[in-house]
Amino acid sequence: MVSVDEKLEPIFQEVLRRNAGEQEFHQAVREVLESLGRVIAKHPRYLENALIERICEPERQIIFRVPWVDDQGQVQINRGFRVQFNSALGPYKGGIRFHPSVNVGIIKFLGFEQTFKNALTGMPIGGGKGGSDFNPRGRSDGEIMRFCQSFMTELHRHIGEYTDVPAGDIGVGGREIGYMFGQYKRLTNRYEAGVLTGKALFYGGSRARTEATGYGNTYFVQAMLATKGQSFDGKKVVVSGSGNVALYTIEKVQSFGGKVMAVSDSSGYIVDESGIDLALLKEIKEVRRGRMSDYLRAKGKGVYFVNADAGSIWDVPCDVAMPSATQNELTGKDARKLVANGVTAVGEGANMPSTPDAIRIFQEAGVLFAPGKAANAGGVATSALEMQQNASRDSWTFDQTEARLATIMRNIHDACAETADEYGAPGDYVLGANIAGFVRVAQAMDALGVI
Ligand code: NDP
């Protein structure tokens, strides 16, 4: 395990003490602190005024009750969260996640990561994250709407175009954003398009926002491969998940000539020897909201399905792995298997999908490794473009928006690579992303006084 610099160790110990039991948050903080030893050696002033301690402490944490009535007339209760982590660079910005695993530690880790990710985009946005332990699986459309309305009934007090601008994440897509925006509008009596991003096109959304995270990760990996004179063309790719990020990763990888061999959901994974049929997968996931086994039933020949408890998608041999489901889905054991099978690049579409052990194994094996806070920043960057369009009451074409996204991803790639070089660790995108993101946030906080 990489160690935390001895000057930073007390800060980490204090984070552990103040946030007991929040393992994902500890993991995210530790990964950033591990990179900062080189920064404080070069710029000791970042140790002054408890700057790093302040960056590790959210500005505000809101936890609330979300009561709602199900289709049987029974009252259900969930817990809602919004962690407003850091607003030194702009209004808090980050998605909302609906998943039964959600708790305050998960939302804090996501908000912490988001702060550096948003800084890396170079756009004027701070970091935040929210969500609920609500499980949307199997819920009717009416139940989803009533839940979203109740969630927003509390959340609306804490957000706003200039305050905090949520978007989607796991379990929250265009439908849920629509229900939440509708409730916000009723409660505030304001058509404040810039309060939420990920809206549908016909009421203020941005073209290419749906595609942005998956496309962005693919652009990032393309840039990494190019540093070795390689491209996606002819490469075998495995993409975990089959939600928003995964589907549009597959779309872009295929357009670059890559062959996507396998995808998954929480029930298991499928392998399609002839390459994933994206139109079929989209039909199953976006229209029918079905399961992975539906793909096997529809396609049959050349396809096999492996149950989640019988194996890992990372057993499937590939040149490029793009984990796009959830945190800690790719373990040390998975990384060893991928390396043994000859993987050359990994691009994290999800947030923190690789365990620290897995990252170490990839880096020691010389695998190009793109951490989520850089590689999946295309989603939030395009959300910031949506805010720009809303503020100017304008609407850009798909090509114009995608061109901006491609440039932003290239800039993030270059910033990470150049920072890694500057700090004596060429090719270490984890270090590059952590330091480049940290320096931007730290400079702003420094300039704003003790905040
Ligand atoms: P979706 O809800 O659209 O899709 C999530 C996918 O991951 C589903 O296929 C889901 O399967 C699967 N999944 C979720 N939990 C697990 C689990 N424990 N084990 C296996 N599979 C699981 O979410 P998104 O695609 O939006 O988000 C995916 C990841 O990308 C998350 O880490 C998110 O934070 C990150 N991200 C998303 C952005 C965005 O713009 N949407 C931006 C940046 C990062 P099932 O349906 O069976 O649960």
C-alpha cells in the first residue's frame, strides 16, 4: 500500500476519528492524501491554515426524512441526503443517487471526489452529491413520481441555480430529473432551468448530456492509448454495468472500431462473441427496463450469461477494461486476472470502481490507468455546458456540444499527464488527477480567506 506522508498522517487520522465507519469516504480521502506528499514537499504553504483539513470537511451535510405513499396506500419512509462539499470554485454540483446501499459515507465519498473532478474540468463549479436509500427497482411510474416529489419537497430549500445544482447518478435518469424539476417549479413558482441538469431536451436540457460520461471516458482512454501510438481500433473491450454510463461508453467505443465483448448488471454478466448488439441492449435497458438475462433470451446464439455470484465480468479477456457500474466493483483479484489476460488500459466510468489494491496492481504492471475523477468528468462538464445554455437561453447542436466535450476531455487528460510529469511520476494519472484537482481547489480556498 502507498503510504500517506507523515505530515499528512495526523490529518487522515482525524478524518477517521470524525467520520467513524464511513469506509468509502476514508478510501477516497486516503487516495488523495497519498498523492499530496509531493505537493507539500514542493509547496509547504498548503500545510498552513488547516487548508487540507478544511478540504476534507464538507461545508454542509443535510439528512432528511422522505415519506411517500406506495401503490397499495402504505406509507413508506426513506432517508434523503445532500452533502454540499466545497463551493470555492462555484455552486455545489453533483448527482443524486437512488440505491438501497446509499448512506452518508457513500454520499460523502462521492461529494469529495466530485470536488476535485469538477475542478479538473476547468469550469466554475464546486462539489456536492446527494441521494437516498430508496430502491427504484420494481417500483411503478406513479411510485417513482411520488417519491421524487417528496424528495424534492425537502431538497428545494437547499438548492438553486447559484447555490447547488444536482443532476442524475445511479437510479436517477431523465424521468426522475423531470419529476424533481416539476416539483421544484411548483414549490418555488420559478422556471429556474439552471437548478438541475440532465433535463430532457424539450424543457432546457443539453444535447449530448445523456451520452457525455460514457463518451468522455472513451475520449480519455483514446488519448491515453495515443500516448503509446495505439487506438481502440480492433481492441477487445469489456464494459461493466448497463446503465447510462455503460451504454454510451459502448456506443463510442464501437464508433472508434473497438469490439465490446461483455456487459453486466447486478444480476450477472453476458458475453457476446460477435460483439454486443447495442440496439438490443438499449431496448432492454432503456425501454423495457429489463435484466441481463433478457439479452440471452433475445439473442441466444454466441451469447452466454454468468450469474453475479458465479463469476466476475473481469474474467473475460480484453485489451481495455471500462468499469462503469459502481464503487469497488473491480478488486485486486480481478485486476490480477485482467493483467494476466493482457489488459493494456483501464478507464473508470464509475466513481472509484477499482479498489486500492486493484489500482496498485495495474500501475505496477504498467497498465494505463485512468481514475474516475478524471475519466468520467465529461458528464459533469456537459452539465456545466447545460447551465451555460440555460443562463443564455440558448440551445447548441449535438456536434457543437460534443466538440466542446472532446476538447474538455483532451484538456483534462493533458493536465493529468503534465502534472504527473511535473511531480516526477510520468504516466501516473492517479497522482496527476489528484494533484491537479487539489491545486485548483486549494488556490481558490486560499484566495477566499478562512472559509
Ligand atoms: P445507472 O443507474 O444508469 O446504471 C448503473 C448500472 O450499474 C446498472 O446496470 C446497475 O445494474 C449496475 N450496478 C449498480 N450497482 C451495482 C452493483 N452493486 N453490482 C453490479 N452492478 C451494479 O447509473 P449510471 O450509469 O449513471 O452510473 C454508473 C456509475 O457511473 C456510478 O458509479 C456513477 O456514480 C458514475 N457516474 C455517473 C455519471 C452520470 O453522468 N450518470 C457521471 C459520473 C460518474 P442494476 O440495474 O442491476 O442495479
